[in-house]
Amino acid sequence: MFPFDDDPRTACIVCSHVLNKVEPITYISHDEDGMWQFLCEKEHTMDDAKVVALEEVYALDPSIAEVADMPCGCYINRNK
């Protein structure tokens, strides 16, 4: 069962390092506009930013279910 209240097709920003499974998600934000960001701890350029569906990020890392109820405007930093 999908743990988020958001539509599974909600657009998210994910860095290429996370998307390519090179780095773990260490930064998660639920922006004021409802968009989610899932990034690693590396420095990022605009070329690193990818837009994917929330369900794709959940498939990559089901542990993000722990923050499914995070309100808009909040962020967390996680350990590897």
C-alpha cells in the first residue's frame, strides 16, 4: 500500500545520484507548494535535478515512508 496521502504521480525533484542508486537519500523536503525533494549529500547542479513521480522514489527507497506525514514547509536530514 502506498503510504503517502499525495497522489503517487506527484512530481518530485530527485538528484541523479539517488536516481542512479549511487548515493542514498540524505535530505528530504516537503516544500510549501506540496512538491517533494529527495537528495543526497553531494553538491548539485541543475543538471543533477530530475523530475520523477513520488511512486518512483518510493520504489527506489521504501524507507521514505517514514516521512509520509511530513507537513509542507518541512525538511529533514538523514544519516546514510
